[in-house]
Amino acid sequence: DAKTTQPNSMESNEEEPVHLPCNHSTISGTDYIHWYRQLPSQGPEYVIHGLTSNVNNRMASLAIAEDRKSSTLILHRATLRDAAVYYCILRRPTYNNNDMRFGAGTRLTVKP
Amino acid sequence: EAGVAQSPRYKIIEKRQSVAFWCNPISGHATLYWYQQILGQGPKLLIQFQNNGVVDDSQLPKDRFSAERLKGVDSTLKIQPAKLEDSAVYLCASSWDRISTDTQYFGPGTRLTVL
């Protein structure tokens, strides 16, 4: 199974952009890249996902490298509420055996 | 839209005792997941249901863990007997279906402490 590598922790200042990196050098050509985040004392919540093209939604942007071996989650203006653990997850495009394998994620601290 | 409900939120038991957790998924969601999250780690999938059938229970310690989803809606996860290493947060999630682009919606979890 393809694995992801993320920094253990990152810090950001409030209202500044944050770039959270993820390396997935063994990604297969059809794996989707998903990002979830987990706020303190809550279950994970979906952030964004993509395949090849960059993606934007109301929460964040996802920039995917041309060779798909890495991706970056971009929070355009970090708020205190964005302090969480962010997980980068690869998911097979199949109906079966496509469970999400969470790593340890990146713990984002946002300073006021 | 109501989210995924779980109860209880907290449970403290002695080792070798039994415990059960309950999950009510989002209405209409066919797929239900149970995850175990040990402190400092990401969630680990224990079992996955599609309606009332088990799709994947390869990581469920079947000698002590069991789960069911009667009528394809609510689900119960049981541990009998509990061990110290079972101390963790147990998360329930649901999604419309099993396709890989479906969003999984997680409940708040049940924090289990085994003494």
C-alpha cells in the first residue's frame, strides 16, 4: 500500500496562509488524495480531495504536483479554529479495499 | 442534517470487564465504519459495514471484539473482555456508499479507559 509522509507539527500565525505538505512517492496512478482534519476532542472531518488537478473549496485548496508524488494543503487565512491535526490519506479508486489509512498527521498550531 | 451520534462519550472500566458502544449514522448512509484511535496516533479501521453486512473486518481482534449492524442502521461495537491496551477513542463514521470519493462523516467518539 502506498504511504504518506507528513511533518509531525507546524506553526502558523493567525490570518496568514498555511501550506501543509504531504509526500506520497509510491502513489499509484489512480489513487485519490484526501485530506481530513481533527479538531481537539472531535472526530476527523473532511477537508478536500483530488486526483490530478488542483482543487479549491470553501475550506482550503489542494495543490497536487505534476508527478503526483506530493501534494500541499493550503489554508488561505489561518484562524484559531484551524488548529488541528491534518491527515493526508491515499485512497484507491476501487469499490472494495479502499479503506482510509490514517498516519499520525501534522499537528497545526495557530498563534494569535 | 443531524450528524453521526455516538454514546456513551466516556467510559471507564476495569480490565476483563465488558463494554459496548453505540452508533447512529447519518440517515440514509449505507456504509458504516468503526475506528480505534490510540492517543497520539491516527484512527485505525476496525470494521466496515455495507447496510447490515460486514465488508471488511480484517483488523478487528475477533477474539474479544464484536460488532453488529442490525437492520442496516444503528451499530454496536462490543469488547469482551477488555484489556489495558484497549484504552482508546472509538470513532464511528458513515458515508453514502463505499466509493472512494465519498466523504466519511465521523461522530465525536467514545473515550474508553481500561484500568
